Amino acid sequence: MRYLPITAFCISLVFTPTVSQSAYSEVSIVIDQFVSKIYPEGSHYFWVINDTTSDLSNEIIVDINTELQVNSKENTHPNRFLLLLVNGKLIGSQQIPLGAKVDCHSDEKEI
């Protein structure tokens, strides 16, 4: 009986990384699908997450930078977007200035 709590703890550690990794990969897939639609097919691009906020358990706002490289001799073309994901699906997007200060948290004050 002494080993039951230790065994339960070890089993929970085994399954915890799998749950957290799947949440991040879902967001990554949604972001990559969004970026692939805004740039021409076959173009070279990359994206970086600046910040994320989650005021509700099923809603995430993601602040991303994207870069499009037309060819190896040209500079990249940067853009910045805010994405609204609800239940793992892209609900809305907005292009914002690169240097914009963004506060995505709820305006409601916590009690």
C-alpha cells in the first residue's frame, strides 16, 4: 500500500507530456494553415509566436510574426497578425502593425 501513491504519481508523469504536446501541436497546425493561405502556393515563409493569451479555457489569442522570402537575393517581407482560436479552430484574424503594442487580455477586472 505504501507504493500506491508513488506508482500513481509516476504514471501521471508518463502521460502529462503527451497531453501538453498535443495542445501545442494543434495550435501550430492552425497557425501553419493560416500562414500557408495568406502567401502564394510554393512560397518560402516562416512564422514565430510572439505571445499567447488565454482568458478562457477554450479561447486563445495568438500574436504571430510572419516572414515571406520571395527569392534568396531579396529581403524578407514581415507581417504581424493576431489570431483568435476557439476550441482549436481559427475563428478570426487581424493584421496589425509590426511595432504595435498589444494587450489581448480581457478588459474585465478580476474579482
